[in-house]
Amino acid sequence: MATEPAEESVVDSPTGWVARHIERYVASDGAQGHQFHGAPSLLLTTRGRKSGKLRRTALYYGKDGDSFVVVASNGGAREDPLWYRNIAADPAVHVQVGADHVDGRARTATGEERARLWALMTGVYRTYDSYQRKTKREIPVVVIDVDG
């Protein structure tokens, strides 16, 4: 399995509770944090579109075949989260799920696929529906297709 590049440091989310979640997840190799408030979570590492630095965040996820599915909700804010802007610029990502590390490519689901995967993800985390009601933007659903 892939591992984070040792020669490059990773910048974790600046949001306090997310950073603490990531710290526990990494320190325990996913034993603590994979289940977070009753839902499965993964760590997503993207390349910063402006800084070029590796940036890591924690997200709830679902599975669609061999692919991971995440939601760019940003808590229902008007703007997309920064990680989503990063994958729009560079879709190559790194994912840690529990102790497993994989590389993949992220893409935004559209049309019928988005509708199907939105239903999947609201089953994982019901609050996504209330986030969608808070904002005028259509919250992106992202599919991470695993390499190889």
C-alpha cells in the first residue's frame, strides 16, 4: 500500500477539532478515529493549489465499489471547502482509511451518479441534508477512484 511521502511534511487542517482528530488517527494508525461520532472517517491529503504543500483533513466517507465517496459540505457554508478547491486544481490525492494508505484520483460526481451517492452519504451522516438546506450551492459529492 502507498504511504505518505516521507520527504515532504503534511500540513493538517487548521480547524482545532479536526486537527485533534487527525492527530489521534495518525498516532494510532487509524485505530482511534476511523469511527468518529458513529460514522467512518478517512484522512484525505491533497496538494495545496496555491502553496504546493501537502494538506490533510478528516472526512466522513462511504464506499461505492472500490471507490471512496466524500462530501464537500463545509458545514453548509456558501463556499466550497479548501480541500475541494485543491482537488479541482490537482485531483491526485492520498487517503488513509484505518491503517491502510492508498493513492487515488478525485472527481466530482454529477447527475444521476451524484443523486445516488448523495443518498448513500446522507445514510452515513444525516446532517448533510441540513447542510444542503443552509446553502444555495449544490454541495459537491466527490468520488476517489483508487489507483491500481
